[in-house]
Amino acid sequence: MAAPIPDVAMQELLEKDRAHALADFTGAPVRYADRWWRPDEGQWYALDEAGSALIDAQADRWRAAHATAVPPIHSEPSPAQNAASDHAAGAS
């Protein structure tokens, strides 16, 4: 099992995008060094391979469900862009 990581060090890894939280809530597991980690009293502890595999499977299911339920975000033209294209169309 991997040695615990102090909370300060894990926060630094998160800020540098070297680690990634599962979600944005206190106590959310963090993915780092090919496994999931959980916080406990100022330290982060690596889950065993079976625990990490379970979280990976749940995260994959959530992403797949979210992708089918939530349409992709795309930017709509701003009113200024619409006005410019309307003006250009009328000017020809």
C-alpha cells in the first residue's frame, strides 16, 4: 500500500492538475498515481486496487449516463453577433 500523503501536498497536486477529485465536495475521493485516495484526519490514504476499481466503474457509469442525459454545451451567438450578421445580410 502507498504511504499516506499529507493534505497540504494533495491540495498542491490538485491545484497543479496532477490529481483530480471525483466531485466538488468535502471528502470526495481523489484520483492520483493510478489509484483513488480518501482523506482522513489531515492525510490522504490510497484505496486498494479493488476499491479503486469500484470507484472507476461507478465514475464511468456516471459519465456515460451524464453524456446521454445532458446535451453538450455550445455557445449561442451574442446579440451583437446577430446584429452584425443581420446588418450584413441587409446591406447586400
